[in-house]
Amino acid sequence: MTVTRTRRAGVAGLSLLAALSMGLTACTDGGFVGGSEDVNTIDAGTAASIDETIATALQLSQSTEAVVGIWTSSGEYVRGYGEGVSATTSIRAAQASQPVMCALLLDLAADGTLALDRAVSEDLPRQVGLEGITYGDLCNATSGLAEFKVASLVDIFVNNPTRQWSDRELLAHALARSPLSEPGLEQHVSDTGSLLLARALRQATGTSVNELLNSRVFRAAEMNRSTYPADVLAATELPDSMTALTYRYANRAPICMVPGEEEGQEAPAEPRVVEAVAPSMLSGAGATVTTVTDLKRFYERYLAGGYGEEGGAGLITELWTAPAPEPVEGEEAPAEGEGEGEPAEQPTSGWTFGLEKHDSLYGMSGAMTGTITAAYHDPASGFTVVVALNNSSAGASFVQTLAFQLAALSGANVPWSAEDQAAALSEKAICQPPAEPASE
């Protein structure tokens, strides 16, 4: 039993049935029942484990559809789950596609269009609150700008998904709570950097963001199915995509229970189908439409230093380090070697140039109403995992944990176990149906 794209009721109940049946129908003699675009060149045992993991994730997130892509040194597994969903189904990748903006910046810097240390205010002179911020700060997360997605906006994004947003309006929410620190001194990771970067690059080049990305980023990585909306204020419908689902929200949390038929009683809420979503709720911070395979191609090229100056991979993969503090007037600088002891242990996680780093994996996870997506790549081994689910209410943290679980299952070089991530995923479950009473 599946959910059609026009069905508007019974989604929550069907989600559980779809998840439970996935493990029974996905595999046949080591293969699977999937779309014609799906690919399976991995061993049957790993494929079955992936299917079981996705089935559980569908249930825990109250999703009904998913797309997953896993690429290892020994094979690949790319498939869709749900009616009409395949490996090539389009997804609104949200923050998982956000690094394309930093790739674009590097490409423009390499040909001399602008420099990483150029002040953003030179191209946006009428915008207050940008003093001292450079283009490089926007990808290093060192701009000092606060997150624009305040609590009230998150609820509106979900409950009124076609409401249009100008980047100026969104930026105003960030500037009202900025600066968090002086530019270049501390990291404060937020979506505001990419939002502002898209606006500034459009102004600096006199070219639309979609034209810039198509010519300088997507084409170079052979992202043939990827687009950025020509008009983020109008491109609300997305053909050939998963059925977008979400619960209604209050105080940044899904509403899981609603009044029942009888007074004083409550009943489980059902996620609603979202026919249209305004990409302007993220704009440059995640409006790209893509596929799991295109995201894989992008991350491979980006982390290999394929954008910008030759040999620039180090800029992408190295964790940002804070500048040394200025010496206090009247104090002598320590003599060479003085105060040196054992070298400090280097962190394995943090923020690089437009990416999260989690041990060997680099990437991003994100959410846009109706979709959650995670994409992570290990440039040393070539391993990549990309996964998207169609109920956004579980959030970016849920799909990130799912990606980490899939990485461990698939033999990626990671320090965590699939069992640990499975337990963490269970803790992030949303709106679960009440347990059946124990039989006597």
C-alpha cells in the first residue's frame, strides 16, 4: 500500500505500513525492486542492511519516501523508496547544497573577478551592518552574523510554505542580533553567510545566481540535473520530486497531537502534503534543486580542489583556526620556545570552508519544508553518502544521524558504529504512534 501524490489523508498510518513492508519487498535474490534508474553493485548483505535502515528511518521520521546514494570503493547503491521515486528523483537539498555558493566564490576569485579578502560592503554599500566582513568570512563562518532563522520564522516556513521572502527581509532578522563577534575573530556557523553571499555575488557580477551556478559550478561537476531557481520568488512547484510532507509547527516543534472527536480527548496528528514550497525561505542558503548523484559529483569535485586556484583542496578541508591574540601593551612577548609543551591534540570535527567536518567525513545536512537531506564525502577514501527523506519535521539532525549510520554500515572509515547511530536515531524520532497495549 502506497501514498499517491494526490492523497491528503492517512499519511501517518501508511508511513508505518510502508516502512514495515520495505524490508519484505526491497530485496529479491540479492537484488531489489526499484526504478529503472536505480543502481546496485554492492553485496546483498550490505544492500539488505541499507534497506532495513531506511525502513526504520521512514517509520521514525513519519516519512513515506526516500532517496539514498552510497558510493564505496567496492561498489555503489543508489535507489528510491516509494511510489514513483527513483535514483534520479529531484530533491530540494536545502543546506546540503549550500556549499555550491562557496565553490562559486572560489571560481570567481580564481579568475580575478573578486578576492576572498574583499569587503562585502564594497559591493553592497547601502546595506548597514556589514563593516569589516570579507567574502572569505562568509564561507569561514567568521562574519559575526547571527542566524536569520529565528523561532517565529521557522514556524512560518512550515505552516505557510509558499510565503515569499526577500533576502533583505531575511538578512534583517540576522542583523538585528548581530554582530556576535568582530569579523574574522570567531566562528558562528549559520545560514546567513550563504544568504548574504548569494546577494553580494549577484551584485558584484551583475549576473543572476542561477546563471553563475550553471556556468561555473554545476557544469564543471557534470551536475546535469541540478538547477538554482531563476526566480526564487516564483519557483514554488517542483515536478518529479518526492511527496513533500510536514506536520504543522508551534514553537519550532511539530504538533503531534490534535483534539479528538470526543471532548477532552486527543488524537495523533497526521502530516500534511505540501504541494508547493517557496525556495526563497533559504535562497542562497539552500535553494538548489538537485539529485543524490549530482550532490555526490559536487562534493567530490569541491573537496578535491576542483574550484578556484589549482591546489586549493587544503583550503576546503582544513579546519579554521582563530588568529593569535594581539599582545597586551606593556607585556613582553614570550621568548621562542618558552611555554611550549606537548603539542595540542588537533580537533577532528568543526567547520572548514563552507563545510562541516566530522572525523573523515565532510559535508552538510539540511531541511526545507517537505524534505530533509544529508550529504557527506571522504576525500581520502572516496566514500560518499547522500540521503533524503520526504517529511521535514524530523529535521536536519535526524537525517545527519541517518547518514552517519549508513556510512558505518557501508564500511566508511568512521569512529562510530552503526549501532550507536541507530540508537541516536531512535532518540530523534518524532510523532510516534502510541504503543499497542500488551495482550493478557
